[in-house]
Amino acid sequence: IGIWRMIRLRFVPEEMRGKLDYLVVLDRLAGSGLQRQLGESREAYALRVRAWAPGLSKLTQAHLGWALGHPDRRASRALEVKECAREVRKSYAKRSRGRWLLSILNPFSWAFSR
């Protein structure tokens, strides 16, 4: 399931990338031990893990804009989410010292993301 959640990005329409790119980042963070606490908002989580994943606040805002915004602008907002997610994954890979590999190797990492 975890591998499918990473590769499915290649098979979905561009306007769905707003949700899926965000989920891939959450899966990667949760798989390496940085999951959201029960009842913790997305925004509070982004602030808590900003030392590990700078840019997660911007990604969270972009995702919320995609999810709650006007449906006609969904494709352009999905592109913004995609770019933010790429930045967060790169910055986390640099700071994590290999912890991100745990999320790829752990077949159940998807179960910890919220």
C-alpha cells in the first residue's frame, strides 16, 4: 500500500495532485516518526515539525486552498501543491539524515499518517 501511495501520483489527473502530493509528504513524515498527534490540527503539526520539514506550513496552506477553493481553479492550485510538496521532500531529505528511508522501507508507514 505504501509503495502504491507513492507511485499513484503518475496515474492520476493533474487536478487530484493537490490531495495526493500532500498525502505523500504526510506518509513520509509519519513513516519516520513525525506523525500528527490525535486532535492536532494540520497547521499546528506543520509548526511542530518545521525544524525537520520547513515549508510544510506553506504546503498545508496550499493544500487547504486546493481542497476548499473554487473548483475551477483546482488544476492551478494542484500545481502549487505539487511544487510545495517537492520543496518539503527535498528539505526533509537533507535534514533527516536518512530517516526518510525508513518511511519508504516501512510497509505500514501509511497507517500512521493523518
